[in-house]
Amino acid sequence: MEFKRKFGRRKETKPTKGLLLIVLLVIAIVLWFKAESILASLF
């Protein structure tokens, strides 16, 4: 019972933080690769 409760709590708290980190990483990667084209279009 204790192990189930611990894993249940961990699964409830981790997904939100994991999704936020993944979204931030994706945005950072997209901006990193598109930065050259953005700068080229601006200047």
C-alpha cells in the first residue's frame, strides 16, 4: 500500500512539470533553428 501511494503521488506531480519542461525545450529548439531565418528576414 505504501509503495502504491508513493508511486501514485509521484505520477500526479511529475507529468505537469515534465510537460512544461518538454514544451520549453521544444520552443527553445525551434527558436534556435529559426533564429537565423528570423534575423535574415528582419535585416
